[in-house]
Amino acid sequence: MASPLKDLYSPAFYDRLTTALAATVPGFDKELFVNKIFLPEFESKELKERMKHTTKVLHDFLPEDYPQTITLIKKTIEHLRVQGIGEDGLAYMFLPDYIETYGIDDFESSVEALEFVTQFVSCEFAVRPFILKYDNDMISRMQEWSLHESHKVRRLASEGSRPRLPWAMGIPFLKKDPTSILPILENLKTDSSEYVRRSVANSLNDIAKDHPQVVLNIAKKWSGLGAETDAIIKHGSRTLLKQGHADILKHYGLDDAGILLKDFKILTPRISIGESLEFSFSVFNSNPAEQKVRLEYAIYYKKQNGQNTKKVYKISERIYVAGAAINIIRKQKFVLITTRKFHLGDHQISIIINGAEKNILHFELTA
């Protein structure tokens, strides 16, 4: 069984960290630092709590002068790199947190620190409070980052400025009007790094949730520039495609006319939590020419209030030649996970062909 993520903050981790700090911070007391970390309540702390605790303890051992502190943090990172330790390591996320917590009022020092530290451990969460506090000044600096030689800094420009970055604070003014971050995405649309390009696509998908027309306009503008840019547009349009947005379906030539659903059946009409819903159906292209077919299915999960919430899952997207008939069997697991809670009773499932929802069938989830 895998260890909990919080165990990244282990005695071995702190031994490596304090060894580096002892080499870079004058007068650093390694034993005292470790004693302050491993308080009696440390074991009960979860991952984020341990990260915050590490930030606070580190602050007690660094100078009050913030720019001087940043210099020491940089030296510590350089020392860790020489030792081959920590590059992109999740446990070191306390370093961006330190900048966010103690540097929010020092724009210039913190911006320089974010640019440096993100090349060691991503600062996509830490940059958000600076966007909220300094808005256009921070966005302008991130536009500069989008031209940086390091792909990690370029990725911070796009990922950190996402209007709806998961697990992070939202940026209300970017949700309302994403215009200021479009030049960042424009600079990165043909980036050499897939890591960066995928971030551009995720930002477009965020924007599509509030401003679909903006993303539709970008899709038309960028379409055909190259295979990699086309992939960005497609991934950035995934929410619109799942919503069956008419204009994006038209853009991709997804028309359900003449594409017929046949023999849609639920093979397990009554399932228990932990089991899988099994269903089958056939798709027939009755058109005289080939047609691109995007197949999805939607599960209508029952909510606590008795209403249903719809979630769409992609099956495939491919060309069906004229007269093609394809038989499909699928399973959907109903296994408990931390991000989804099941409620017993009647549920529904539907098949979606090129954005058009077809038959809806019922099944029952039991204890």
C-alpha cells in the first residue's frame, strides 16, 4: 500500500533539508530546527499542514530582512542541486509558500524569487496572491516570463495565470475578463515544450467555462498552424465539446445527421457500490460518405438532494466510413474515491453522438 503523501515530510527529508541549510545559513542550528518540526502534534498534521508548519519553522531561522532571506533560499536551492536533491520534488513546495506568506508586500524581490524558485519547484499556487494584489503589474511580468529561456518559467506564466486553476484560489477579474492573459497564451501557442503547451490548453479550457466565444475565436485563429497547436485547441475546447456547444462541434465537423444509435442496452441494470455498470450499443453511419464520429456517454449521478448531476465521459473520436456499423461494450466503475460520493437509488446513462444526446436509460445503485 502506498504511503500517504504527508509522509513526504519524513525524518529523512528533514535531514537532507537541514544539511543544506546548515551549509548556507550562517549560525543555523540543525538540532533545534528538527526539534521545532517534530512537535507532538506533527504526526496528526496532513500534507498541507506539514508544509505550512515547515514554512513557519524555517522563518524562525532566517533573517528578518526579506531580500537577504531570498538570497539564502537561492543558495540553499543551489546547494540541493549540487547534491542532486529535490528537483521538482513536491515536498519543497514550502519554498513557494514562504514567498507567498512572507513576501507579498515586496513585489520586486518576490517576483524575482518566484522566477528563480519555480525552476526548482513549481510556484503556480504561490503566484496567485500576487496576481490578486498587483493585478496588471503581475500579469505584465508574467507576459515577460512567457518569453523566458526556461520552460518552467514559461509554464508558470500560463499555469499560474489560469482563471480557474484547480486546488488554487480563483482569480475573479480574470474570470470576468481574460483579455490580459491572452498575449501570454499567444506567445506560448507554439512552445517547444509539451509541458507548456498543455498548460496553454488548460488555460483555454478555463476561459471557455466563462467566455466560450473567446476560445472559439482563438480556435479559428490558431487552426491549421501545426499539429501541436491544433492539439492545444482541441484539448482547450474539451469542456465545450462535452457541453455539445454547437459552434465548436461545427468547427470540428461533428454532425450527428445520419449517425444512428442502435441496440442501446444496460447489461447490469442493478449494481452495488464497488461494482461496474456494463452497457452496450451499436453505431451505424447511414450517410453515403465517411463521417467523423465523436462518441461519449453521460452518467446522471444522483445527488443527496435527489436531483441528478451529469458527467460526460469520452469513448472515442474516429472516422466512420459509409455504411460502417460498430458494436461497443463499456464499463463504468462505481468505486468509492475521495472526490466522489455516491447516493443510492435511480441513476441514468445516455449515449452522446457528435454532441447530440440520444437515448437515456435507467439503472439502480444499491448498497
